[in-house]
Amino acid sequence: MLENSSGVPNALAALPPEHLAIRHAGAAQNKCRGTVAGLLARHCVRASMIDTNRSSSAAAQRPIRSRLLPWVLAACTLASLGHAQSDTSTAGGTTPPADTTGGTTPPADTTGSTTPPADTTGGTTPPADTTADTTGSTPTTGDSTSTSSGDTTNTTPPAAIVPSITVSHVDAVLTATGGSATATYQWRLNGAALEGETSSSLSIAKVAPANAGLYSVDIVDGTTTKTATTILGLATSTKIVGTATEVGSNILHQNGNTYDQVLMTGPAATVKADAGQITRVSFIDVDNDIVQVEFSGAGSVSISLANASAPAAPVNYNQPDVQYVKGNATIIVANADASTHLAVYSVGPLTAVNQALFRTHVEWDGVANIAALAIQSTDGKFGGLYAGNTNFIGTSGNTGIYAPDVTFTDRVAFSDITASDTATPVLLLGGTTEVHVAGGDLLQLNDKPVQVSGFTSLIMDAGVSSHGAVTGAQTIKGHLEEDGVDVTARAH
């Protein structure tokens, strides 16, 4: 691959490496007090900062524990945790350290032997655990897995969807239960009705990344309608399946972390992280932010972009040589376990070193906007979800976080959930120690209550955009509901 004058491979240089790396955790810690970066640090997850003067041995590491707000940006964990994998005291592998600077890019190695690693803001994703892919599938195929949870209203028996397990490019079948012999059915994918799919089972031919998503079925039985939902995720032992390309591989950060950079080239792709590494995927959201999704640990992540555009240069950034796909993303994590972590965030001046990347007199929200995120786990556990710079927005189906069978070993953070039209706002978890709302108020445009589970305390925190604009902690303006009971009092 040819290199430019900075020593960075051209294909990678096209993706701004300045929003792909972070400063040492030690330097970040010293600069955090009383600044926007300080807010990031104080409101991150429980952090494991590693002394930047340490030797390469595990014995020389000095984990620093502090209470940090949840929405700290993703750079924190990915780059700073590379050597923390030997720390067996942390559930799920490693706990993301806080980077309080919002991310900076080290200068390119002039020898061309290394390239600065990716990173920016919006959450913190710890480095990949070395757990092997659990599907046992061959390198040329992927496995699809699904888990389900039924939502019912005055119905007996409840609606449910029998999960299906299959192999990529092999047919899958989802079967609805809970309807009588005269019941009628309507299947949906990410809220959109599937034309002609009106029987009790749904067959999916040649499962591919575009098929990953949240499936639901409406069962009409006389005057009663009940709905069941399931996650269909694609797990793969290959690095990338679908319309995406790896533009930078084995990129070594000076702190020892290694990552791979992937660019979406079409509407849907499934990726995994190499053992001990991080995979980052880039696309454009509906408000023209560059969005980064960072993934580490076991399993795979599928990204499906609704109303995906043709690849084009980003309108809010000075990056004419990079072609991004734009759309409203649904993100599905499959075959995860306690080692798996995920971060989602926007790229902005706060997160980038090269300020020439940004156009003057151009305004955008500085927040990643996606439709939904769902998680399926093989052991019922997940590491942490760091989406404090992320708003969930949707007009149909479920919008928000859907992981009703998953217990998080680290905290969950997001900025807001906003449902309009027929969408249902969800924050359905199997369990977690902490849930943080970073700057949002959970007000729903369609006045629906947020369907919740898996937590007893919802912490309303301050948030920050990738511009560095701070939003103070809000009072909840929406309503929380669990199994038909108002639980809004859990927010504080």
C-alpha cells in the first residue's frame, strides 16, 4: 500500500487518523480537572487507567480506579487498555480506562512500520478479549443466532418466537407461538412490515448481514393483538461479511493496543474483532456525523443502514477523498459474552487532533444518531455499552437498547432515546449495575412510555457533544414502564 508524506498508508490516511487515536491515559488524567475533558473523565465508566511510564510487563501496570461518568468517549478504552488483559480481577476481561482528552493522534511513524490507532469519543471500548469465536463455523461462513422476548397485552398464552440457528447463506426459520388456529400474523424487520409474510413462521433464505435485526410478529387473535420480538444476529469467524472493507489492519498504538479500521461501502455488514484487538466501523448518520462503532471481545457486530445512500464524501467534513455510506443504523451484536464491549460515538472537534478536518460555518449536532442496538449473548453476559454520545431515534419498531436476556458486567450509558410515530422506546436489559442517561431527558415525541427492565436506578447525568458542548443533567420528562407498571421514580 502506498504511503503519503505523513507515513500513513493512503487508504487509512483517507480516514482521518486524527480521530482514530488517543493520548496516554496518564496525560489525560492530569488535564481533566475543570474542563470539558474533565467532565468526560469524571463521567466515564469505572476506569482502569494504566501508568504511561509502566514497563511492558503486567506487573508494572498500575490500575487506577475512579468514578467516571458513562459517556466518556470511546478512545479511552480502546487505546489505553491494550496491556490490561492480564488483569483477571475485572469481570469480563478488562475495564475501560478513561481518556480525558477526547482523543488525539500520535504522529505517524516516519519509518512506516506503525500507524496510529483509531480512537475518538462517544464511549469507551476495552480491547478485545482473546476468547475464540464460539460458533465453530468455518472461515468462509457465518452463523445466525436469535433470542426472543414476548411483549403481551392481556393475552394468554403469551406470544413468543422460537429462535433459529443457521449458517450464512443457509435458510433460517422463525416460528411464532401463542396464536390460535384462526389467528393472523404480520412479520416485521426493524419495525418495517415484511410484505407477504403473514403466516406463523418466517423463512429467511440465505441469511446475510442485511437479514440481521430485530424481528417482530403481530398476532391478531379475535379482538386481541399481541406482539413478540426476537434478535436475529449473524456471527462469523471471518473478519468481514457484507458491504464493508478493511482500510487499515493491525494498526499499532504506542500504548500497545492494536485495531483494524473498517469502512462501510453499502447498506449492511457483519464484522468481528481479532483476538486481542479492536475493530472500528465508520459510516455517516442521518444528521451527517461520521459515526464510529468500536467492538472488542467475543462474537460479532452487524450494522444495517436503513435508507442507505450511495457512498459519498461527508458534507460536514473536509474529507473529499473518502466515500461514506449514510443511513439510520440498527446494530446487532451476536454470540457475545462477558468479554464483549461496544462503543458508539460521533466524530467532532473535541475528538480530533486535526482541526482542518472540520468545515467552518457548518453546524451539526455532534451526536451519533442510530435507530436501535440489540445484543444476544452466549453466556447471558456482556461487558459494557459506552454510547454516552449516542441518541437512539426511530419512527417504527423498537428504538433504543434491546437486550432483555443480557446482564452487563460493566455499566450501560447512552445520551437519549426518542421515539416518534409508531416506534416503541425501549431500554430492556437483563441486568446491570448502573444505567446512565448523558444529557438526555427521555421525552418521547409520541408520548409512549419507555419500556424498561433489568435495573433499579437510572442516573441522569451531564452529557457532551463531539463539539465539546456540555449539556447539564436533565430531569426525566418521559415515563418508564415495566410490565405495565410506572417505574419513572427509578430515574434520579
